[in-house]
Amino acid sequence: MNRGVSLLLRSNVLRRFSSVMSSQSRFQPADRWKGLDKNVWVEFTELARINKAVNLGQGFPDFLPPDYVKENMIATLEASPLNYQYTRGFGHPRLVNALSKVFSPIHQREIDPMKEILVTVGAYGSLFSAIFGLINPGDEVIIIEPFFDCYDKMVLAAGGKPVYIPLKPKKSGEAQNSRDWVLDEQELARLFTSKTKAIIVNSPNNPLGKVYTRSELEVIANLCKQHNVVCISDEVYEWLIFSGYEHVRIALLPGMWDRTITIGSAGKTFSVTGFKLGWSIGPAHLIKAMQLVQQNSIYTVPTPIQETVARSFELELERMNTPECYFSELPRMLEPKRDRMAKFLSEVGFKPVIPEGGYFMLADYSDLGVKLQSDKVEPRDYTFVKWLTTEKKLAAIPPSAFYSEGHQHLAENFIRFCFIKSDATLDGAEEIITEWKKTL
């Protein structure tokens, strides 16, 4: 090959390479999503799968939901050809009417099913529509730590600015309860400014299990009213309250209905997380902002799922506030599981934080004496969970994922376990703990 042909070929290759690189640079994710690619669920769910670990990490039941859910789904698919087609974009009529009947007495007001309820793809969809429907670039959103890890990512993607404040334990020691974790009221008050657009409150809290008291919510409510701030209240674990505690809805406090979006979840209510169906309840002017997002993104939610959930609510509506109601039965079933987990974790040296609600438990592992190789690139709890999953075949979640970078140190001595699991799964976890104890 002569020199001229060689130079020509090289030139063509360089042009093609330059063209490819130029195309790739134009096809990168939009700037709003940059830096938001890390996901704790992807990483640790895969780690559990590879190691065939007993999975107490990701939060979903590994037992069947109530029989009537399956029966209602079958009935839905047999009832009408329309149940296979699109339904109303903001919520299947039968479902929003059922939600109105369930929640109007709870909220002590008549909730308009067509204007004050939005059905979404999971509670995720409600959070997304609330944040993107209300937050402008530069708006500040107060986020209480620990928080479900999508909160701040959605705020950032919408152009807002997350402002973080952590719950902190009042005491340390063997017997710790999620109620011991509290907000510094003065610190919270300082975070409310003219730029504050919203605050996100999660009660019962994931991962801590804290159920906010009336007085704690009154502090938040008064600041919202004083500064004209919207409250996004994530209440997906609303029915999972253990004996001795009360779930207070911030929307019911004086002056809060008009500024509160309350988010619920069929997955948590009926133990069907795979349904990915949620809803928002609030005043028409806030729901309207969310409707604008939904009609210009996903538009609607699968009809057969909505019809099934509607039928399930109708059944439970007849036995609300009775022992037979699943909303009462589920926390009764979970409380012994919670106590069992706390006991076997304590026996090996964990210090559990007993949750008031939800189905997660934080546990302090710092007294176990496990020596870990750490390159300090990742938080200690990440390293410990990887060791626990790989070496002991017990999967959990590192809770520093639920904190901002500046506050991750507050969670580095803890890991999160899930106890909405079958007895067989808890048996497997306890066997691992028992064998581990013999080596200590």
C-alpha cells in the first residue's frame, strides 16, 4: 500500500471516530439526570442474588396477599372487555370513588373523587407528579433524613434544591426505639426561608420506622403555614402502626388541608408491591398541578390493576375498624415478626432500633467487632452489608443511602433489615445468626 492510500485510510478512520464521538456526546442523558445514576436497590439486590443470600434487604413480602385480591383480579378479567382498555387518565372511576369512601371519614371531610384524588403508577408516581408539578428551578425543598432515596433525586431533576435536616437519637444504648429519633426544632425553623416551596414528611418513616407524634407534626405544620409552604406527606405505611402508637395525618391539623398532598400505596396496603399503584389525596388546586404532569407523561394507570384494587377496597370498607379488616390484621401479624427479629439480632450483638410502624428495622452493628477492609471510598455500612451478604449469606440494605452526603456518617454504624417476610425466611435468617453467634 503506497503512502498516499495509507494516509487517506487513516484520515477516513479518524473522521469516522470523530463523528462517532461527536454523536455519542450528543446522545448522553439530559443534564437534569447527571449524577443521579447510583441506585442502592440495583446494587444490593443483585449482590443478594449472586450470593443466594437470605434476603432481608428489599422491602416486599415473600408471602401471598389476602385471597380476595387474587379473586378480585380474576373477577376483573372476566367481568368486562372494558377492563382490558384505557380508563380515565386521573384514576379509574370505580377506584377513586372507593378511595373517597375510605378516606373521607378518615380526613373528616367529603373528598371529591374526581378533583381531589389522583391515581398514579405507585407512590413513586405520586412523588414524581407532586415534585415536578410544583417545584420550579431554584425552589428549595426540605427533606428530613433518613428519607426514601428518590426524594432528593426528583427534586434535583426538577431543578430544585434539596435542603436536609436529620432526625437524631436522643440517647444511645441497648434499648432504643424509633421514637427516640427527633428533629431539632430550632434547626428546622432556620431552614424555612422565602425560597422554601415544600417539605417532604414520611410517617411512618422508611427506614427508621418512626411514627411522628401530633406535637412533632404541629411544629412542622405551623412552619408550613407561617412560610406558605406545601407539605408532601408520604404515608404509604399508614396502616402499619404497632400497638401503643397512633398515626396522625398532618393534613388533618388546622389549616393544613389546603397545603398538603397525602400519598398512599396499594402495594403497602394490600401486600402487592408488584401492582405499582399509588394515589394522592389533596385539595383540587394541588392535585391539578399533579394531573398536568401525569397527562403529559404516563397519561393513565393499568385498568385491571385499578379495578382489582377498587374491588378490594370495597370489601374492606365493609369491615373497617374491625379485627377482621386486613388493615388491622397486617400490623398484628407483623408485630411478632418485628419482636422476633429484634431478639435474634440482639443475641449476636446487634443493637436494634425498635420501629413504631412500617416493616423495617435499623440495627447498630458497631459492637460486633467485625474487622473490615475499607478503602474509605464508600461509607462503612456499605462495606459491612457487602461482607454480611457475601460471607454470612444474609442480605440487608446500608441506610447511609437514605442520607445526604454530608450526613451519611450518622448512619454508618447501622444497617436496615426488612421483617415483612415469611416465617421460613426469618427461620433462615435466625439460623445464620445462631451459627454466627457460635464463632464469637
